[in-house]
Amino acid sequence: MSGVITASEPAWITPFTGLSPGQFTKLVAALRREGGDAVRRGRPWSLLLNDRLLLVAAYWRTNLTLRQLALLFGISKSAADRIIDDLGPRLALQKRRRYRRDTVLIVDGTLVPTRDHAIAEQSKNYRYSTNHQVVIDADTRLVVAVGRPVAGNRNDCKAWELSGAKDAVGRTTVIADGGYRGTGLVIPHRREKGRPELLAWKEEHNASHRRVRARVEHAFARMKAWKILRDCRLKGDGVHHAMLGIARLYNLTLTG
């Protein structure tokens, strides 16, 4: 059976990946350099690397079921499952190891509704979710680190440490919202006990802080165009691999 969707037709790439054909080609080349198309033992892949990449990106982008996706690519459901299990982790964002001294980062947590109740808990949106700590560069707006998912009922100040995001950024200056109180991050001024309102200079600082911190909210809005982050059916590390892979795709859309 021949598939309906193929990367050899550039018209399919942007709607199903969010990338331009040029960005998609660049990503395929990067995956080849990283060993994504190495010869392996056992049955060969039923799709070429560029079609496998299109399948994984389309799965994250549309959140179609594997049965629907397999039909579109002309392969079996189990073959589609194996492709996602193999290529999904290879697409993971590689966190930075060093930062310039003047680098300023922004962190915030986002909830991803997740059906695997072994790693998710009911959160403030009343759905079983996982909390993902995402760190972006305040200047470039690129994602630089994503913590491991923690249960959705964990608050951000706990998730910041438990997810490994804190260790990933080291001593770099990090901006956060008021939910990170006591973590040592740069958070808004709070009204002191007994005072009806903040001092004028603190209000100005908070206004500036909100304008800068809004960049991470904009990043979340763009990342959640990949609909798997609105209802993830993957089990185990699947949601973490999807978040890391989507972070890499998001960065690619910004840098070209």
C-alpha cells in the first residue's frame, strides 16, 4: 500500500511539521550526522529517513492516532510505533553546557495533559497532567533546557529542583514569576506585610519584569501548536521526548 503523505512532496512539510522545506532539509541532514540513518540489525525501515522524520513531526503536530497516521504513510500501526520510539528520542534538544556571563534566562512551568497516570497527577486544570519546566534565553527566545516531567500537582518551586532544570542552568541569572519564591531566582517584588501597596520604584520593576517574563509564555503558545502537548497519549518517557523534540523544532522555526 502506498502512502498519501511523503516528504518528497514539499507541500506536505509545512502543514504537518510547522517547518519550512528548507528547515526540514536542514534537520534531516543534522539527524544523518547524528547517526539517525545508520544501518541497524534486523528488518530495514519501511520509510526513508525524511519520511520517518515527517511521520514523527506529524504525530506531534496533529496528535492523530497511530492507526490514522500509519494509514496516511502507507505502513502498519506497529511500524509507525517503532519509528516514533526510535526517532523521537533522537530529535531531543541538547541543552547548553555553558552560558555567557551576561546571559539572562527565563523559566516557567507548563502543564501537559498526560494519559499515563503513572507519571501524571490531577493538577489545577483538573486533568491528569505533567509539569514541565522550560528555560528560554531572554535575548534570543530560544529554548535552552527542558526539565524532566514531574507530577502536575507539584508547584513550580518544587518542580524547578526535582526536574533537573535548576542543575541545567547552574549559576546563570534566571527570571521567574512569583511561584518560585525561595528558590533564589529573580522574582517580582511582593507587598510587605502592613503596607497597602508597593513602593513606586518596585511597581516599575515589576512592570519591567512582566514584560520580559511574557516571552516564555509566548514560547509556550507557539510550542503548543504541536497538539500532542494538549493531550499526550504516550507512556513513560514519551511525553519527555516529545517536549524535547518540539523544543528543538520550535528553535529551528526561530533560527531558520
